[in-house]
Amino acid sequence: MRLGQLLAALWIATAACQAHSDTEMKDAEHAAVLAVTTAVFDAIRAKDTNAMQAQFLAEGTSTRVAASAGADALTRATNAAFIARSFDTDGSLEERWTETPTVLVDGDLALVWGRYVFLLNDEVSHCGTNHVDLVRVEGAWKVTNWTWSVETAGCPETP
């Protein structure tokens, strides 16, 4: 093998290793971001305010967008206020992704976007789309903004 061919082969091998390493790092980042949404869903199921607070920046915002028009179609609150009233209902609560959400990561900024279904007492209450903005703070991903739509028609029968 000539020197030029050897150098080309080494360059290709190095590039392939770097691409593999970049993919592994991207997969790990996406998994870390999704772990936050999983922890939020677990906190909802457990009605655990402390576990929920651990995933959010208190000064961020939570925004609910109802499918119906009217004065209450848009509801905004700080994350702290939203979490404080999240479990003011009787019965069991559960939220699930209905599809694998899209995850985008750029440095210390991330976005999760996907369809969900919400169950109250094991029955579908509503569904919609979650849009979750996260930032990495001191090495940990935190929700800064959680926005969701609320739809009562066309939800999956069996999530």
C-alpha cells in the first residue's frame, strides 16, 4: 500500500470512529433529556410534588392551550405555581407518550416534542402535544418551560 493510500485509509477509519463516538454522545444526551420527562411522568403518577419540583426551574413557565376557543383556552403559570396545584384532584393520574417524542439538543439547550395521553382514574381524560424546553444547569437537565395542548376528541382509546 502506498503512503497516500495508507493516509486515506487512516483518515477514513478516524472519521468513522469519530462519527460512532458522536452518535453515542448524541444518544446519551437524548436519553438524559428524555429521562427528565420520564421523571415528570413518574412524579405525576406518584403525585409527588418534591419529585416534580426537582425536574423544573421554579421561575420557568407552564402553559396549557385548550383546543376550544374562549377565555380559558390559554392558561399560564410559573412552574412553581403549576406544580403547587398539580395534584389537587382525587383519583389516580398518569401521563404517557403515545409516540416516541422528537428530541433536539444543542449544547445546554434541549427541546422535546411529542404526542401524549393523560389518564384520570385509568380512563383517558385528554390528549395533546407536549412541547418541553430544557436547559442544563450545573450539569443537570431542568425543565424551563412546559407547554401542552389539551384535546378531548380523537384521543387514543388504549394508550
